[in-house]
Amino acid sequence: MGLGMGRFSMLAAVIAVLVGFDLSLPGHRAEAMGLCNCCAASLTSSCSKVCAAISLTPGMCPAIVDYEGTGAALQGANTLNGMSFKEFALGEPMPWQLELFRRVLESGRRKSVASYKLALHQLNRHEIGQDDFDKSKSLYGEALVNYYHGIRAYLIRIGRKSD
């Protein structure tokens, strides 16, 4: 009972279709989601579109999820740094977009932990000075605080946490 040539070809075709389908799923488009600060002086075109759709309360500057664009983060920068997530607007995401948001938060948290550990290692080996380590530690602290604010908003949205 082996795979005949016809069955093997059919199995290969099914696997190719499934792999192609998996690659086209929205969950694999982490690079197509970002975060925006609508109070920033200069907005990217993607953030301008997101910010135009909401009304801001005076004195409040929430971080807003841009599900269709790249947000305001610089290439290679940690998305958990550079703006406060204390006030957070998730918008009205589809379930796959909400999962993508969670993955971006987790990725940012892992990046910040790895960066901090590297800086600590470099400090211990006298490869960097205390000032450079303090900068890295500050970014690490900011990223963790933003991660917890983002995860809290996520958990509230999916109904696992309430205020």
C-alpha cells in the first residue's frame, strides 16, 4: 500500500496549495501593521489616514493601531518604544488583526529583553560604558511598560480582563 505516482502527484499538489494558502494568510503580514501617535508633529501618510478617522479628546494622545499600514516606527526600531501606550485605541479589528497586534507586542517584548541582555553582557565585559547601558535600560523599561498596556487593551478586547 504505497503511494503510486498518481497519488504522489496529487499529494504534492495538495501540499503546494496548502503552503501557498498559508503564505497568503493575513496573519503573516506583521510588517503591514504599525502604531501611530496622532499628536505627533509630522505623520506618515498611513498614520494620517488612521488619525483622520478618529476624534481626539483634548489633552489625550492615545497610541492608535494602524492595521493597514506601517505606522510611525522607523525601520528596525522596536515598536514598543517611542510613544506612550497608556491611552490605547485598538479600533475595530478583525480577529486576525487582533492576533497580529498581539504578535507584534510579543515580538517587541522579546526584542527589548534581548537588547537589554546584550547591553548588560557588554557592560560586564567593559565593551560599553554605564551611560550606554542606562540608555538601553531606559528603552527596556519603556518597552515593558508599553507591552503591558498593549496586552491589557488586547485582553479587555477579547473579554479575558475587565476594568
